[in-house]
Amino acid sequence: MPLIEAYTGHPLIDVGLATLTAYAHKRHPRELTQHDLQSAADYMARNYVVNPLRSFLTVAFPNSGFTNPAFFNSPDKQQRYAKNVLYAYTVAESTGDRDPFLDVPATAQSYDIKGELPPGRAYRQHVPLVTGEGCINFYPYGDPGLPLHGVTLLAIHALPLGCAKVAGRLLAVHSDHPELLLYFAKIFLTANLKNIQTAQTAGAKKLPETSPHRARTLLIDHLMDAMREQRRWGMLQEPPPTLTAYHFTNSGRGADLSIYPLPLEVAGFLAAVQSPGYAEAWAALVRRGWQITHTKRGKKAPPPTYNRLYEDLFQLPEQAATFIRRYFLRRPGGRLWDEKDPTQTYDTLRDAALISWHLTQLFLRKVMLMDELRIQHIQALGDDLANYIVAQNDRRFFRHFYMARRYDEVRAALIKASQAQIRRGQPPLITLERFLAVFEQTGGIPATDWRLGRDLVLIRMLERLFEQGWLQAHTEELSAAEELTEEEEEETM
């Protein structure tokens, strides 16, 4: 019978189990053996009592036998503490309590060196983000402490090795997809083992940051790598996996936790953009999403700390309309993060080569779950408007539709152009059915943002005008018109 049957569903425990699995070069916790657990415990026992981990582990286990300065001059005490918490899984005796994670009896081992704590009970110094000794809140019958089996406690102590160090905190990545969960734990474990060895060789007291990137940027960057690897081996799953990052500290100065959930719709979209039909267009947007870095004379440019495109993925699907306007239509950003924000350089006409209706369609289907009939109406209207502009060289209509500040200006531009077509003996540019489908309602439900319809039609129209060369021939003239930022457009509503 395996020591561990399955993942528990608790993010911190599962990341710890995945870390033990990665350390043993196994594929699932059920494959772990006593020898695997001992090997991991031996590594932690040697390295958690010396720098750089001794100083860094205050973010996970403050006032524990590993990080309490009172233990630093007593190696024997630290070793006894390590034996009590890291090798508790070897103790056969159990208490009457059950471990809530593994659903097995808690180990009859006091998790301190004096034997003063109740056997099998763990507190804040053992488990990040729980309460300390003597605090009865959130425990059944006011009985403080979390009953744990030794395997669970070992997994928790392996947790920091399977996390990224970002801004001095731990970044744990959890997924319901076992392979993806293991992938992140393995990536971070490999980086940490290398950084630990490098720091010890150099006599450094601090563990280096895993990456210069912010937490969410780091998460998406590695997720894209994981999905490319899965696609290469034909392992992409349907439905797409859940993915949640936990950026936390358990420091005695103040515990804190930020949670970054990536919606299923977004994960599905990111998996789809890896396919050959979308990868090139998506990669071009990603390249333009990195923070702007400036090179000083004779010095190497510092690495970017964030990718604005990656960061904004976590605002979806709620901010889908803004995301489309900013990245697919290339409108310059109005709300800048800092002076290095790349969105301030976006320009719809200059970046016309980056506009892709094909990629936008994928976003509409995967993230916004837009009705297929509405997508077809938007595409058809964009095609008709582009053909009209090229045939009539109607730069006036282009400017009015492109620069419209209000909904009535969009309606007026379409009506005037349709009237001109009728006078030429041609069908109107837009019918009532199509106008309603694009701008007014979806499936009978009134639309709340007319700009979304306009922006989507523009994306298709601009792509077609670029393909036909009309846009390039008039770029200089059209660029003279003032282009609204996102913020300015919102102020005109």
C-alpha cells in the first residue's frame, strides 16, 4: 500500500507533496517510498539549519527550531528539532486525532524539543498561515493546534523548496492537473537547489530571487513553457486545468497572502494560442508586452520585471473589452503603471501588422464565450466596410468611424455611408439585423458597451485594409488625426 494515495486538494500540502515527488524523480506521490522520504528529510535536515535557507525560512516557519536565533548556537537542539518534525513519519504510534489532509491518525510525536506541545499538534511555526500556540480560534471544541501525520508535516516543510522566491516571499502554484502541479514544483525545486548550492559555495547568507519577474508574470511565463511542452508531447488536456498561485509570507512581522486565480477560460485560450495557427501572432503581442528597459552606455540593460500583457490576463474575463482594445486593437494605454509601461507606446495604425482577427476570434470564443452568429456578423461588417473604403477611397468615413467618441457618431457614420451606397445603386453597408447583432444586443440581451462592437469591427476592418495595402498608403495622413487613449474614451461615454 502506498504511503500517499493521492493529492489532498489543499494547495500548500499538494505543492509540498509535488516537491517531494520531484525530489525523488517520481511522477506521482503514490510512488514515493520510505527511502524517498528519508532522502528528502536528510537534505532538509542538513540545509535548513544553515544559510541561506536558515535566514530565508523565516517567511515560512518563524520561531521554529530552524529559524529561532536562540537555537543558532546549539546545533544539537536544531538537530533534535529537525528529527522531531522531519522524521516524524517514522514514528509508528498515533494519537486519537485524524490528520484532516491524509485522513490518517496523527502521529504521536511532540513537534518541539521539550515535549511540551501536545503530540501530533502543529502550529504557526510548523504550518504557514495558521494560528500560533494557545489560540483556540477556528479549531473544533476550542482545542488548539492542527493534528498532523508525519508525512503531512514533511510535505509542508518541503513546500519552500517547491516555491519560487519572488519579492522575498514564497510563490506556490497549485493546479487540479497533477502533471502541471508537478511541473511547477520541479521547475522551482531545480532553481532553488542550484541557488542554494551557489550561495553556500560563495558564503552568501541570502537565497537569490528565483526570477526578476513579478509573481503573475513569472506564473504565465512558466505556464506557457509547460503548455508548449505538453503540446509537443501531445499531452494537452480538455477541459483546461485550473491554476492558482499563492504569493505569501508567514513572517513574524506580519503574515500576508495574495491569491492569483487564472480562470478556466483564460487557461483554455493560452493552451489554444500554442497551436501553429495562432502562435506567431500571439508571440508578437507578448514581445511588445514586456516592460521597457533602457540601456545605459557601457552597461547591459536590466531584465524586465513584468509583462503587462501577462499581468492583465488575471483581469479576465471581467475586463475583456479593455483587454481587446489594448492588445488586439493596439490602443495606447491611458492608465499607465509606470514610465516603463509598454502600453504607452501602442499605436493602432503603426502597429497594424500586429492586428489579427484570427487571434481575436479565438479570444472571443474561448474567453468571452461569444455567440458564433455575432462573431460572423462582426466579421462580415468589417469585411464590407473595408471593401467600401478601398472601392470609394472614403477616408472621411474611415476617420469618423475610427475616431468616434460617442455612440451616435458611429451610427451617423454608418448611416451616411449606407445612404451613399444606396445612391450608387448598391445595397446599404449594414442592415438593421446586423446593426443590432453587433452593437445593440447579444441573444436578445441588450449590450452594455457599444465600443466593444466598434472595436471588434475595427480589428477586422483594419486587418483587411492592411492586407489590401490601403492602410499603408494612407498611414501618414490618417496618423495626423488624434487617437484617443482608453481613459479619454471612457470620459466621453
